[in-house]
Amino acid sequence: MTNPTFQILLAFLAGTAIGGFFFGGLWWTVRRIATSERPACLTLASFVVRTALAVTAFYFVMGGHWERIASALLGVLLVRILMVRHLRPQPAWKRDV
């Protein structure tokens, strides 16, 4: 048996990977919508694939323990916060500096 604290840490790291995949895929999709011949299909397919893979990954990470999924969700939330801060468009007055 492994240490429960170690399992929660691994779940957090898995959550950051899930979040990176989910929000990275969302960012990729949004950047491609304008040039896509079928933007609705691209958006729907991206949503279905990202969601299905994320839910499946959460199921395996959880392993029947609510603490693991809570930790994984915190990892996803951290990735979301970091990506929003990093990918946010800069105001014009900040770009010119």
C-alpha cells in the first residue's frame, strides 16, 4: 500500500495534466474556429472528445476515493487559472511598452 498523501499528490498532478489537456484543447479549438470550414462541427467534436477523455481520466484517477477526485479538481482549477492569466489578451497600452 502506498501513502495516502502520496496518492492525493499524484491525483493533483493527474488533475493538472487533465486540465492542461482540456483547456489546451479548448484554446486550440478557439484559435481554429475562424479558419475552419465547419466551425460548428469542430466545436462540437472538440467538446465531446475533451469532455469524454477528461471524465474517463477522472474516473480512473478517483479509484473510488473522493479525496483523489477533489485533489484532481484542484489541479484542473490551478491550470485554468494559470492559462487564463497567461493567454489573456493584453490591453493596447501594455503591448506598446
